[in-house]
Amino acid sequence: MSAPSTGGASRDGYGSALLRLAEDPRVVVLEADLGKSTKSCLFREANPERTVSLGIAEQNMVLVAAGMSSSGKIPFASTFAIFTERGFEQVRNGVARPGLVVHLCGSHGGIHTGTDGSSAQSIEDLALYRTIPGMTVIHPCDDLSAEELTIQLLHHDRPSYTRTARNKTPRMYDEVSCKDLKIGKGSRLREGSDIAIIACGVMVSEAVKAAEVLSSKGIEATVVDMHTIKPLDTELIDDLVETCGGIVTAEDHSVIGGLGSAVAEHVSYTGGVPIRMVGVSDRFGESGEPEELMELMGITHGDIISSCESILS
Amino acid sequence: MNSGDRASKMTTSQLRELALRCRRHIVKMIHAAGAGHPGGSLSAIDMIAALYGNQLRFDVDNPNWDDRDRFIMSKGHASPAVYSILFEMGFIDEEDMMSFRKMGSVCQGHVDMKWTDGVDFSAGSLGMGLSFGLGCALAARMDSSDRNIWVMVGDGEIQEGQFWEAAMAADFHSAGRLNLIVDRNRIQNDDFVEVQMEVGDVAAKLSSFGWDVREIDGHNMEQVSEAILWSSTKTDSPTAIVAHTTKGKGVSFMEDNPSFHGKAPNDKELEMAMGELS
């Protein structure tokens, strides 16, 4: 792994991937007015004949995508994470239930979205889509990994939901290391046997930062970028349970139903180690800069550090 | 069978006989299941018989043929109407049909493309079918295919906002191969549509959304056939047939009776119905 560098937002990676995917004539892109924000506009500019604009009407977009999938297309439909939720039952009944391969992307996920305020900050999307049978749920941490994982969706035979983030975060990968990523397999960014930090999205760089501080205190942490929330890499978690003294999860999402819940559900079957979840407690966000909000919500690298220390004490 | 290669089309009288046989299947399978939706199946069946009898291009031996016409039954609770015609066309056998709603049956409570050959859409949640049909129509155009997409909705169903999202989008995208049939039987689950929330002049509403619309008597086979032909040949804009129908048509005690929206006939009612449908 290369040292983290200033990169792009994961939504930029999604947009770049769509452009590359255009080589496959089956790929179509659906928009609900927010293409400039989700970055599907890059595909639109290059391939207007394969881009379908559906206006501010997410329920319709989801089922139009389903119809196109049933007719041999590979649809990528996107809007803000929060607005995909308006079509949740459509995803459940119209896409996943018949097993149609539609790839839904929700950008601007989490409180990291910032000043738009709580109406735009989805903190429940991962939980929602995780409950749907057969659905793959992905939340990449930077632009390069978002691009790689989106490219892999071309050959993914299940419907999926990918959450991307609005703002830039430090790159966890470079052009070479991102090629090792695989949907459904967590990525180890750092090795340590005292404790394991499992993070997703914008919290991955916070986890790395936390691990560096912990190291200076003599605590060595494994850091995992769990970019795929479902199917969860249970093999990797089992290994962490064997080798580490505890697990801290970190996500820009409600602690109810997201990555932390998924990890805890699995460990509840196997048993073994204490778990602490760093995430948004059962509350809504508000307007503010991302850093301010992360502080307010208790989802900074400092919160990860104190959770690790609380387990080890 | 590729129905597109049929040597001769069915006559109006043959279509009526086909619809009558389907009515018998509908009542029998709902009776056998002890549950189901006879009212909306019986109101829709004349249009469905005319579509499958003369219009739709399909291949029973290759139900997933890419270039088949699509029939999207958005009012998925009227599944017995679909299963009756699929049986008549040879997609499913009698045992399948009569196992309606039983565990493991290919004939699920609501039509489901994952379970039944010949079913193009997984319905059950109202208001979604027109959007799905629009997706099929847009994909067909991208593929330069002349396959037609038929969508049937109920009138209570169009209370769903998504239906109007799709209606607006179909006009915007000039989805000329998209053909809508509204089964205007005036009754929904709880009561008459005018009591629950009247949908008003559906034809005028669709016209104002840019659709070409015709209104017909949905039980008059000449009018049904003519309207289907008109709709199939008009390919520059989406078309809608607003079919005025009678819920429970053909069985006197079910006709215009909200209680038979979703209730199975008992043994005695089955006997009476079979007597009337002969």
C-alpha cells in the first residue's frame, strides 16, 4: 500500500468507472436530475444515446432500470443516497425480488455530506439495502477503490447498492494496489495483533490515522477497509477474532444496521471478542462542515482511538 | 409456437370463446386456492384474451425470446387472468394452474417472472408496471427492435404517484412502442374507486400527459380488438386504451360487487358461477 495522498471523492471514481464501462454496449445510465452530483454526467456527455434522464422521480427510475435489465441491459442508476431510499420498496419488490441486475448508486451518503443538513445526510442506507435478500452493498473509501469496485460490477450477477461520498478523502490506494480489491473481500491496510479496526467509506482514513496514533502508544492495530458490507467477508472477520483482542467498527452511518451491526451479528454466532461501534448514534445530523459534524457525532479518529483503548483496558 | 407466424388470426367469436374458457379457469382456480382476486381478473380477461389470441408475438417453446412482445400485468393480484391465458396458450399445464397459491406452485399469488414461464414482470405492489414497461420500451428502441410493450393497470392502481411519474416520462421519451390498458372497473380493495379516491377522467388526464388515448367498452370484443390494433400500429407516441369494464364480469353475483375484489367463491358459488359461464 502506498502512503495516503490527497485524492478524489469516491463519487469521482464512480463517474470515471462509468466512462470506462461504456465500452460495453449493454451498459446504460439512468439519472434523476443529479447527474452532475453523482458524476454520471461524465457518461452522459460521452454517451447521450445510452443515458436516460427521468427527472426528479426516483421510484420511476428504479423500475425503468428494472425493465431495461429484463431486456438485456446493464443499468447503472444513481441519485443521492437519501433519495434512493424513496425508491426502497421499488428496489425490494421490482429489482431484487425478481433478481434483476440493477446497479444503484447513492452519492452524498453520510453526515460527511455536510452543510446541506440532515435532509441530505443518509445515515441508514447501508442498513436498508443490507436487509434485501440477494443485494450486494458496497461503500468504497476513496476515488480509486470506487472506480475499481464499480468496474467489477459489470460482471456482478446480483443487484447492488453502492454508496459514494460527496467530499474528497485521502487516498488509501494507488493505481496498482486498487486492482487487488475484490467485491466481497475486505482489504487489510495495516497489520497489528492488539486490536482490529474495521471501517468503511470516509472512516477508513480515520481508522488509519487512529492506528498510527495507537502505534505511537505501543498498540498495534489491524485496519480493514470493509468496502463490501454485504456479502460480508466473514472469513476475514473470523481471522481477526482469532488474532486480535477486540474489534472496533467505524462508519459514517447509524450504528443501527450498518457495518458495525453486520460485524456484530456475525461475531454473535462465533463469539470471542469484545466489539465497539463508532458511528452515528440514534440521531439525525445537522448543517455544518464535515469535520465539525464528525466531531459532533463522535466519529473521528479520536473516537476510534478511545474505543480501542476502552476494549484494551 | 411463435404466435407471430400464426397462419390465421382468431375470429371475434373465437376470442369470445377463449375469454369464456379463461373465465371458467379463473373462478375454478380461485375456488381451489380458497383465496385470490376474481373481480379484477374477470374484468380484465376480455382484453387479455384478445391480446394473446391475436396480437402478442411470443414463442411458447422459448418464453425468454429476446424479441417477444412483453405483457406487463401491473395489477398483479389479477394473476388468475394471466395464468388462465398462459394455460390456454400452452405455457403452463392444468396442474400448474390449479396449484395457484399453493406452496411451491409456479402460479404464485401475484404474477412473478421468476416463477412462471411467460410472465414478464414481478408484480404485487401497485403502480410499478408502467415504469417497468417504459424501461422495456427504451431498451427495445436502443436495440432497434420493433417489439411492443403492453402494460395493464387497474384504475385504483393509478392512485399511486409512480404511475404518473412513468406517464410523464413515457411522453418525454416518446415511447411509441409502449401500450397501456387501463382496466377501469371502478372498484378497488375496500370499496368503489369513487368512494376511496376518485381518479376522474382518466382519458383526459393521460391526454394531458401527451398520450394518445381511446376509450372503449372493455367487454365488447370488436371494440377491444380494434383498439388493440390501433394501439399497436401507432408508434410515434405512447398510447393508452381506457377500457370501461365491470368488475366480476360474467358472474352475476360478483359483478360490481366490491366484496369479490379479493374473495374466493365457496362451493355453492362455484357451482352457480360455472352454470353462468357455460
